[in-house]
Amino acid sequence: MAEKNLVLIGGGHSHILLLKKLGMKPIKGLNITLVTPDPELVYTGMLPAAILGAYSFDQIKIDLIKLSKFAKSRIVFSYVNKINLHRKEIHLGERTPLDFDILSIDIGINYQLNNISGSEKFSIPVKPFDNFIHKWNKFVLNLKASVNIPKLSIIGAGAAGCELALCINYKIKSLGLKPIINLIDKNDIAGNLPFKAKNKILKLLNKNNITLRDNINISSITKGKIHCEDGEIISSDLILSAAGGKPQNWLSETGLYLEEGFISINQCLQSTSHDFVFAAGDCASIVNNPKQKAGVFAVRAAPFLYQNIRNYISSKKLTKYNPQKFFLQALTIDNKKALLFLGNFFFYGIFPWIFKDFVDRSFVKKFSIKYSMNSLSEEKNMEQNQDLCGACGAKIGNEVLKNALLKLPKKANGMLNEIGDDAAIISLKQGNHVLTTDHLREFCSDPWTMSRITAIHSLGDVWAMGSVPSLVLSHITIPDLPLINQQKYLSDIIDAANSVFKKEGASIIGGHTSKGKELTIGFTILGQTNKHPITIDGAKQGDLIILTKPIGSGTILAGEMQGLAKGLWIKNAHDWMMKSQGLISKFLTNKVTSMTDVTGFGLYGHLKNICQSSNVSAVLSIDEIPILEGALDLSLKGVRSTIFEDNLRQANIDQINSDNKKWPLLFDPQTSGGLLASVPKKHIEEVQSKLKILGLSNSVIGKFVKGGTTISY
């Protein structure tokens, strides 16, 4: 069977169950890519209970990176700009379009109040959940006991809005405050609930003093105010939108047949206009079936989605999915109380909560993937040696490298500095240039992302010398794949790298490509400079130490391999690795006395190189050192990169203060790490201000002192 490419747009409930099934029962010859802007999925059913405090927000999230690894799927973090159904391409911002043979869409619905002026700026939609959770947590933190009457408004009083109002009410009261909560709807309150359940929820809302405002038409929203068409103004400290059911706007530009804005699908979950497109969840509408949106439909559609994709590939008859007319619903009311209902039957109290809690926890537990990056097919004993890290965690130790370099002359013909600096400074007729090379082993599933990170990483040595890149040679090893996939791999890699180098003013002029067991990407770069480049031997006593990016990437990548790192941490680390430092390098050229980039030898090792070359010592303010989110958590669990021990040996004559829990991160190898510079005091405020503007770290992490070449903290 010829290989097929399946692209999943969105990490909704149907798709996460599909990925779990694909991990358990792979479809031979199927290459999978998940496209999602978020590394985690918030499980909708547990969100209200998390708001009132029954769960932590971490407990209600499903890690999409771990799940994708389990399914052997590539994951791409992006929003979709356009779908070309004729060419079967998905356009994602600046990156190379994704090709597909089969497409599945599960992107949920939109809670934006697009038809109300000011809503986008002054109200907070419940979806996307991560944005809502962030702003809700910020609101709660800012609540003060002295202000005992916070005012909130929730627009949209369906089942979700009613549940949200009750849980928010409970949470704020638990803080010792007395909230005023307005529940607003243009129709009846709880109008989509069965008669008896509706009456019960209305009694509970009234009992909790929640103000019910039905049949209200909103004309506009301004800061802290909801303006109604009848002239009434409702004041609020926080305005939330749970008015749902609206399709995502961009679907109208896809060319798919839509029904009231939702993707029209048949009972086989197949687009009624394009048979190679499938859809599930709230974004889709099954022909001749009720249009009510609920997570239960997405969950129960997942096995049919798996089977029909499998059958479509094999040219077999597809299986029909018949969504049930009645389904059990459960709403969280307050602490350990829930309302359970099916049709006109309802049950309220602690026992419905116990049932709901068990069902919800069981669902999330399905996705607690315990497998590490290199053990998807078979479990490994904990006693086994740790797998070799990718990226800079795979570098040869500093001491081993130094001993090998002793066999080389300190200088070569045309070279102005000594071997061992960030890059070689060579004298050509046109002036001084820098020459450097670097490469990384595979550490993420997306070749485009890895290529972009590798390009930024490779530029670090050029930037560290205050130079401007001009010419680039690539050296790439791709896995031994079918010819068409080799082409896609290479196209992604070259396009990603070219987008980086072109922006920095450099051109790829050639290179070498081969096949191997794993993906390896590297670049050799020639940089230009108008004066003598910045080296590591110029630091002076009294200079302050600046680091432009947080440390901890090696620990996070090692944690990923061991299945311990959260998807959110991994994505955040990747985002930092893809941050260019070209502009700050140009700015620092006339402000610093020495500079290097922090990579495989860790912050300690690269700082030590500056100390030894400049004949100064360093005193670090370890609590000022920026650290990637999650790195300290993993470090405290004992997670270490495979090069950690080699890096630790660099401190053989220094006094390591193990009392500070952050100390292991000093020896953590960094991929595409920050610039480490010595800055005279007279320039420090200007440098910090520029770093802040560029979105880089700007903390002073220490200072250089007289002689000794030691590091202390």
C-alpha cells in the first residue's frame, strides 16, 4: 500500500481519541501530522470544577505532545491560514504548506461576540480555554478582601453559562467575598435544558443570588460596562462570554460545503463536498441530525472516525455514525455537588458529583502517556542507561574536546584568533571574517521547527562576535524514507532555514545532503565584520554580566525524552530557541567588552571560558538567572542531560554551593542559548532597556571581579 499523509487540524476531543487509537493500533503506511496552536487540551467537562477549586488547572489538561509521540505523529504548532483543497495543501503562516491525502478537522466552536461592538476588547470568551484560565487566575489574584462586592457578568446562559456562574459564585464566596453575578442571555435562561432540569437549575441560580437577565439584547460593550438596547447599563469588573455555537469564521474560505457555517458531513463523518475530508465535534453538522453541540458527540464519534479513515485508505465501505437523541449530562453546581439529568429525569447532590468526578478523571487518565520519546514500542527498565540526548545535550564534553584540540596548532594560516573561541576569525583581502559550523541531532518531530532552531543556534557564534552572517553551507542527514517523504523533509528543512538566514541578510549557497538513521541538520556560516570581532578575552574587572535568554533547555529536552516534561514547557522552550538575536548582537557591538553564546557547555562552562581567557573571576547572582518554565521542576526531580556530568567536571577547582536548588542548571547544555556578555556599568541601563524592547531576558546575573578565573555564587 502506498503511503498516505493524514493531517489533523485541531486537538479536539475526537482527535485526541483518534491519536490514542492510532498509537494503540497504527494504520500501516499512514503518516500523521497534528496541527494545533496549543500544546495542551483543556478537558471542557472539568473546567467549571477547576474554577471552584475541585481540581488544579494542570489536572484538567491533556498533553498533546506526549499523545502525538505515542501515536508517532508529527505535531505542528500553528493556526491554519488557508486550505487549498484542489492542491491538497494547508497553509500555515510563513512555513512550507503541508501536503495531505486525507484531512480531518476538529476545531470546536467560537465564543467571540463578533456582532457586538467592543466585545473583542472588553469581554473574555471562555474559549480559547488557556487565555480564559490565564485571565481568570489574574482576576482572582487581584481580588482584595477590602472590596467585598466584585461584579461579574456572564453573557450566554445555556447549560455552560449556568454552570460557570454557579462555580464562579462558589469560588469568590470561598475567598470571603460577596459577588454580584449577572447571567445574561438574549433568550431564556437555561433555555436549552429539559423542562425539569431547567427548573432545578433556575432554583439553584436564584438560591445563590445570581441575577438572571433573560431576553436582553446587548448593543455594545465598553470597559467595565455592558450597554443594552433598552438603555440599561450593567457595570462589571469582569465580563465573560459563554454564548456559544458559532462556527469558526475561516471555514467559509475553505471551499468546503457548510451548513449554517458548520462543516456539512454525512453519517460517515465525511464532508458532503469532498470525500477526502472528515470532520467531527462541534465544528461539524451531520446532515439530517440535530445540531446540538456537546462533547459527548465528539467522544462517541472518535471510533467511527478511526475506522472510516482506515476504510477510506483501503477503499472499503465506510461505517455510519448515528448520534443519540438523548444523552446523560452532568453539571457541577458547587463543592462536590452536581446536577445529573437525562431528558426529564434529574438527580442532584453529592452522588451525581461522585459519578461525574469518576467519569471525568477516567477520561483524562486515558491520556496519561507514560512512554518516553525512545520507548514507544516497548517499556524500559529504570535501571537502564539514559538515552543519549538530542540537540546540544549530545555534544562531546568540554574536557574531551580540549584534549583533542591540543593536537592542532593554536592558529592556522590567515587565522587571527586561537582555536577554541566561538568562531575562527580569518583575514581575507576584503577584511576580517568569522567562520563557524554547528549541527544538531534530532530532538523534535517537526523538521521545519528543528531546522529553524538549528539555524538560529548556528548563528549564535557569529552573533557572539558582533558579526553579520553572509554565506551559509548546509549539511543535512535525513532518515531513509520513501522518495516522496525525503522530498518533503528536505523541502521543509531548506525553507525553514532559508527564512531565517534571509531575514538576517545571509544566503544559503550550497551544502551536502545524505541519508542516515536519524535527522541531523547543520550549517557552516561565514560572517562579515567591519572591525575586529568581539572575543572572549576582553572582560574587565567591574563589568556586569548579562544573559539574553533563560537557561534550562537541556533539562526540558531530557525531561521530554523521559516523558516527564509538560507539552507547555516544551513548546515554550522551542519558542525561545527560535528567537533571533541578530538585532541585539548589532546593538551590543559597541557596548560590551567580551561576548559568547551559551550552548553545550552550559552557562557555567561558557562563563568559565570568558574568565580564563580574560583572567578575571565571576560572582554570579544565581537567583537573577532567568530559567525556562518547567526546568527547575524537572531538575528537582533529578532530570539531567547526558552531558551534565561532563559539564560538572569543569568546576573542579571552584566551590559549588549545592544549597541553592538552582545550581544544577548552571551545567545544563543549552540549544540556541542566549548571548553571555560583559557590560561596563556605564552601558548597563541602555543595554537592559534594549533587551526588554526586543523581548529578551535583561537581568544582570553577576559581575566580574579581579583575577583567579574562578566562579562563585
